[in-house]
Amino acid sequence: MPVGQWFADDAGRWWFDSGSFALDFAYTGALPASAAPERLHSPDDLTAWMRDRFPVSVGAARSRDLFDSVSLREAIARLATAASRDEPFRAADVDLVNLYAATPDIPPTLAGGSRQAGRSVQTVGQALSTIARDAVDCFGPANTGRIRVCDGDCGLLYLDTSRAGSRRWCSMQRCGNRAKVRAHRARKSALRAAA
């Protein structure tokens, strides 16, 4: 699954790699509104998001699918917030993610064959299961301490997938660059003051 998405703010458009497909889903409206305003207003919005993000065909969403999606998305957002603060998870959120993760997901496929196995169009429920399974991995013990808040002032959450676990910024093009510019200006100012 491709991870990351374009965000836009007053400074322009920038790429945000959340490190997790589940976190990307949470940024459709459940995490800081300044970065990603609500994007799932209708079943058609959900259908468009899923068709854009999944490498296989996902069927049209219905009203019930939208309700289920928003419930899962909000649980993922609360888990991400708790993980970033090193707080315990709410049992209801864990149960909801586990419930969706326990249902059939979108099966992986190997391209190049001459026959198609299984469905040609996946269901929204299968897509939600795939998202929930990614959330189980994202919030599992292997990633303890790796859900972080950007060191900038944006407040974005991400999964630090760097080998050293040393990622500090939501994006080097945005907050990382701003921090470097501030540090450079502070050094120049200190040199001028010392001279």
C-alpha cells in the first residue's frame, strides 16, 4: 500500500509521509483539522478515497460503510494520539480495530498470471479490514515509542519508520526546513551580536 499524501496550507502544497496507511486514513478528518479538513462527507467521498489509495478495484460505498469508516478512523486517531503521549489505549478503540482486523481483508495478488482468483471488485468492508490490520501493526509492540508528534508547531502525528528512529519532522520540506532556517538565522544573529 502506498503511504503518504499531499497536504496544502498557507505556505503551499507539501508531501506528508505519515509512515502508516492507517494514519493516512485517520488524516481524512479525525486528526488535526489544520492539516487535513474533513474529507469524508458522503459515501461518494469514501469511494473516491478508497479507489485512489487501493491498488485494486473497491466497490461503491454506502451510507453504512461511511458510518463504519468514520468509526474506525476515529478509533485509529485516538490510538495514535494516545501512543504519541505514551498513554494507555482505550479498550473500546482497541476492540473496534481488532473487530475490523478480524474480518477478511483485501488479499495480496501477484501480477502476471493468466487467471484471476477471487473477486474482481473488493468490498469497502475488506478495505476497512486492510486499514485495521495496518493499524494493528502500527500500534503493536514493534512500534512502541515510534508514534511521534512533529517537533515543529504543526502537531502532526506520524510513525517514525526511520532505521535509527530519529525522525523529528512531519516533513523536511515543511517543518524541518522552517527549523533549519530559524537555527541559521539565530546563529547569524549571535555572530553579529558577538562582533
